[in-house]
Amino acid sequence: MKAIKLSAPRGEVTVAEVAVPVPGPGEILIRVEASGLCYTDVHLCDGDWEIVENLVKHDLTLGHEAVGIVASLGEGVSNRSVGQRVAAPFLRSTCGECKQCRRGEENHCPNATVLGMSHDGSHAEYVLAMADFVVPVPDGVTPEQAAPLACAGMTVLGGLKKANVGIGTVFGVIGVGGQGHLAIQLAKTMGARVVAMDIDPAKLDLAIALGADQAFDVTQPEAVEQLTALGMDVVMVTAPSHDAHRLALTVVAYGGTISLCAVPGGETPISMTLCGFKGLKLLSQAVATRQDLADILDLAASGKVSCEVTTRSLDAGPESIDALRNGEVVGRVVFVP
Ligand code: ZN
Ligand code: ZN
């Protein structure tokens, strides 16, 4: 089968022929219908995340936003059936035993394994997943629409829930990309007033089309003053840039919350003095739980959220990763094998 491979962090990205994997105990084999391209794929290619580099498999098949049809079952699997459509997320497995797992924060399990990072991922014709960690895809959502929800969508939904966004919240989102364009729709559904921020006018137009109340080009000299005056209760950062994180601290209201949904490499110099005097809460969001994925799939099935999707073949893998790195992707690229 065909697969998009990364030799090692900072290594080579190629499209290669590899063997179809065989499911082991507890695993299922999924025939991939759609696999979303996430900025995490770029981070892995570029070796941005030194602190987790020991977790990255070498000769890795990239991809962790998978939707497809169950093709076969491994030993002991009784909760899935061949022919069923499922979504397989970034979170491939957790231990189920640690404090974080037991209190419903499985996405913070220190013993988690990760699709398309510690294990081969879904930018391929077939992928293996753990049966217990996939979520059935409801009728009414296409595979191309569902795939980006298995990382981008569930992450921002988890962030919005954790930040208690609801009626009356003034919610800002920095970055109208794969995550950001979904966060706008979800925050509107939750009843918030939504302020979109980006550096690309095309993405600001998309934000307004998706329901944002206001959209700001943050490269304009007057933007920071105007944004600060809005009194944003929650600012979600979905752009993997240090400037975006610093901007969030500057423009969020006193007593406000920063929701960290993008993970740039290296270290962001931020002012703890500013955090202290403004009384800010910093909430980081490392993907989300299986329940969050089920919730956002339901929202998509009821038409409350939809993805801006561009489909590509697996052969277009290397160039698509370059385009995402260069900020040229509007919405989400989804590979259709
Ligand atoms: Zn992702
Ligand atoms: Zn655990």
C-alpha cells in the first residue's frame, strides 16, 4: 500500500510502498477513506519538539486524523465490526490506570501512545488503531468532513469546554487555520461573541463567513489597541507562533483565560509579571478525550460545524506539508487514498 513516510525528525518525507499491517490483540485494521493533515505533521518533520523527540518512531507513517472503514479485527476485539465507519484520533491509547485517566483527563495520560508519532499513522491506504480508542462516525458526516475533527476539531472543543466559554463570553481566536476555523463555529454555537485574529486577509474573510462577529488583521498598527479595548475573556491560540502567544497575553482582558491549543517548538518568552498583574489563567489543551471526539462528530452530523476541506492524493504529501508550513492552506488538507 502507499504511505507518506518520515525517515526521522528533520529527515526526508517520501511517498513509499509499504506492507499492509496486520492487527494485533486489541487492534483493528482500518481502510482509510480520509486523513487530515495537521500542523503536528510539520512539527514532526521539522523536529520542532525536542522534548518529545524520543517518542517519535523512525521510518514513521505520518497522519493522525483518520476516518475509514473497519477492514479486520485483531484478537479479542468484540466492540467493533467489519464494515463500520470509525474515526481514529491522535490519542492512540492510554493506560486507563493513572490518576489522569481515572479522573477523565485521558489526554494527559503520561503513558499514552500517539497515532502518527509513536506508531504508524493514517496518511496511507490502511492504518492500525486500538479498537477501544476509535469512535463511530455518525451518518450525515462525510469521511472528508469527519477526519479533521479527530485532532483539530476535538482539540479546540476541549479547549472551549475547559475555558467555560458560553453565553456572554467574549472569545478571541488567534489563527484562522485548521483549528481556528472550527473554533469560531463551535464558540458561536456555545453562544459566545467571537473575535478572529490572523495575519492573512483571506483567512479573515473566511472567519467572517463562518460567523465571527469581528475579524482583525494583527499586522495593522492599530490592531492591538482595538483588540485590547474589546475585553476578551478568553483568547485561544491556534497559531504555532511565539508572536501569537505573546499577542494573546497582551490583548486578553484582566482576569482572563488563555487557551493554548498550538504548540510551537522552542520556548516562548512571556512576561510572568503581565500574567501576575492581569491575573491570567493559562490552560493548555493537548488534544482531548474520546468523549470530546464523539461530541464534535455529533455536532457535525447536526450541521453545527463544518470543515473547509481541500482533498489531495497521498502522492501530494510532501508538497502539501510544505504548503501548510508556508501558511498557504486555507482550512484543512485531507488526504484521500
Ligand atoms: Zn493534530
Ligand atoms: Zn493513564
